[in-house]
Amino acid sequence: MKRYLILIILFLNFLIAFSQNENNAIFQSAKSAYQTGNYETYIKIISNYKNSTSSPDFEKLFIEEKTEYQVKLIYSLIEIKDNINAQNQIELFFKYYQNKTSEYYIKVREYELIIEKENIKEDELFNTIQLKKSSYYSYEYLKNYPFGKYKKIVTDSISSYNEFNSWKYCLKEKEVRDCQHHLKTYPNGKHSKEISFLLDSLEVAYYNKAINSTYLHIINEYLLLFPNGKYYSTVEELYKSKLYFEALNGSDSDMEIFLQKFPNDSKRNIVDSLLQRHYLTEGNLNFRKWKFNTASDIYSEYLKKYEYGIYRKKVEKKLLRANLLGNLFDEDGVKDYDYTYFMYNYDLEPSHGITISQLNNKRISFYYNLRFNFITFDTVTIFSNGTNTSKYDLISPSTDTRKDLLALSIGIKYNPINYPIWFYGSIGYERYDNVTKYLCYNITNGRKISQGSQYFNSGKTNYIFYPEVGVITSFLKIFLLKYGVMYNGNWVQQFGFGIKINNDYMPSLIPESCTNSCMNFLFIGWGN
């Protein structure tokens, strides 16, 4: 029975890990589409992701866990002028997201104002259409508001407007698609020949623009506008040559486009091998930056696309390592956390200490610990006849020897169990001077009158490496306790007590740019 239970748990863990990797790949694809300005693809990816769940509270979960992507979705809808759906997403956002001081909340408020202004403009243009009954303004509306709330009314009314308005609109705007639409709508119209001449002149202009340009998107503009154009084959060859050159220079997006648009070209194998190499290079680059989940997504995408690729065996090995380390290390760092701990740290060896650390659940995280104990001391010379150079009559050493030290340790914390307990361990480097405490007296009438104490350096500077280990636990989701030991020639016990502080009130403690190297828990301690 126990064996079966273990197998079930392992299987469930596998399913969870698989689901997480799949989701990471989806969001990585969405982010790439957004960054390249392909907002329609971004909307499609995120919408499919949201619609693939059966959870009734998915909108709430999506906004809470993926706020960044929700805000990008709203912006993408605005960019393609789908203001109705953008407004719906904004209402959902404000329904579930209540942190009014966050950058996401402020951004969405700005988007809401943009939509309100656009709604006023849309209403004004629609009223103009109703008043003038002109196809000119109807086409203007459809161009500016392809998802507008009056789209059906405007579209249905265009056929009732005459050819004259369409002709007048084409002459004014000189837009290729408007001219093409006019010829399609009125193939034998009174002004069709004039529009044909206009369209021919526009084609020549776009052709000249394409052949004299070094930019792919300008060359491709002719191909998109004139799929049956007189110069299509010439421009296509130019586009293919330029695209191949960009692919050779390492642009993965251009590699993808080349393979998609020219699958039978003789240079296909060269571009394909370059793209495979790019996958491996990008995966390795993220792996070296400790972005193991991102690296895992890239390796997985490679194996999915190239089942028998030239780097298949190498990528499979890298993927196993990325998955293993991805389950231990959190590449998002402070982005997943919104709180800080202030901790009082007590060491039995008198010293001051500052520790900056991150606590992750089920993940390894780093911490940095600076310990110091600067003792103010005087160098006192005692002569063989018992006299000394100080202002005191008698200085006698005590048995109290302390360290004037500066130490730095770098370690890791790990939470291998579900209960909020973290184990930590590190190797530290310490520089110290031995400082002896001396009792100081004045002698009056043969009697010693104590005046206090002095310290002076009784030995040369020492350098050592030392280990430290311990455990940290939180309780009531507010407090934190720490206990540990370190060995630097003697065993020294360490204690600590902390309290959680919301980062909204302490934003300066955690820079926004921090990842693994910046930690989001602050421990400040001092000695006795």
C-alpha cells in the first residue's frame, strides 16, 4: 500500500511539473509576440490559455497570478482598437485587483482614460455618418474602429451610399486597400477606370520604395498590398535575399520567417541548421544566467520542433539538468514575493551582523551575511621594570580575549518540506585580530583604585574559512525564528527573531531589477 501511495505521489508531481513547463512555454510565446508588436497573436495565445481552464474563478486567479499578462492583454486590445473587449477586461481587472498603489493598477487606470476618450471620438464620427450619409465617413469609421460598437450599423449602410462618395474618398486618401475595395464593389462603375489608374500609380510608388529600401518590412509591404502585382516576383526575390542575409546574421525571427515563406528554397538547410544552433545557444545562455525554467522551455521547444535535430542528444541532456535545477532555484527572484522580514540576530560571540536573504518555498535561495565587531583599543607598552606608557599606574591583563573582526559568508537556504522551515548553510571568510582586555588602575596610598579597562591588539591578523548551518521557521505568517551554529575555532550559537513587513511600505529595500543576486528578506542583527 505504501509503495502504491509513493507511486501516485510521484505521478502527480510529474503532472504538476509538466503542466508548469507547458504554461511557462505558453507565456514565453505570448511575451515574445507582445515584444515584437504582434498584438493579435498575443491576444489569441492569452485568450486560448484563459479559455482552456474549467475553473469558475479563473479570471480572479489569472489576474492575481499573472497580472503582468492581464495588463498586456488590455493594452493589446487597445492597440488593435478592440475597445469593447478592452473595457470588459478592465472591469474584470478592477473587480479582483485592489492594490491601488501598484504600477499595474495605475497603468490600467491610464488605459481606461484612453478608452473613454476614444468612445467620445467614436460617437462623434458615428453621428457625422448619420448626418451626412456619406461612405467617406463610413470607411473612416471602419478603419479607425474595426471592432467598434456601431460596426454592424455602419457596414450595413455603406451599400446605400453612392459610388461618388467612394471615389471621392479614394482620391483624397490614396490608400491601396480603399482603391481595391472600390474596384471590387463597383467593377463597372463610372469612376472605375480612374481608380484603376490611381492604383497602378500607387503600385509603382510602392515598388520604387521597396527596391530602394534596406528594411524588410518596407519591402514586404509591397508583397502584402499587391499579391498579384506586376512586380511581385522581382520584389519577392529581393525580399528573400534580404531575409536570408538577416538570417545569416543571427536573427531567429528572420530564420523562422524564411523557413515559413520559402520552405522549398535551396538555402533552406543552411537556415534550418542556423536556427537549431540558435535554440541551443539561447538555451545555454539562459542556463548560464540561472534562468533554468526559461532554458527548459527553449530546449523543450527545440525537441518539439526538431524530433531528429542535429543537436537532439545534447539538448536532451541539457533539458534534464535545466528541469532539475529549475525545481530548486527560482529565476523570478523577488518578483514572486511581496514582503520583507526585519530580524534581530543574536550571536553568543559578540559581533554585529547584517544578513540579506531570500526565502523561497520549495526552492533554493542565496543569502549574504556580513559580520563585524570593531573594538576600540589602545596599544599600551609595559616595560620590564613594571612601568608603562599609559596614564594609569597599573595595567594588568585579564583572561578576556575578543576579536576585532570582519567576516563575510555566502550560503543557501532550502525548504525541502511543506511546513515553513528552511535549512541554511554557508562557507564564510573571516579576517580578525585578537584583542585582549586589560584592567586599568590608579594607585592611591598603596591601594588600587579601579578606573576601567582598555583593549589592545595582542596578536597578528588572522584569516580563516568557517562554516555555518542552522534552521529558520516562520509562524502565524508574520514572525520568523532562527537558530544556528558557526565554527571559527569555537562553536558559536546564533539566534534570531523577525517580523514580516509589507514591501509596499519599504520599496527601497528591494530594487525592481533584482533577480537571484538580490534577496528579498532583510536580517539586521547586533551582538551583546
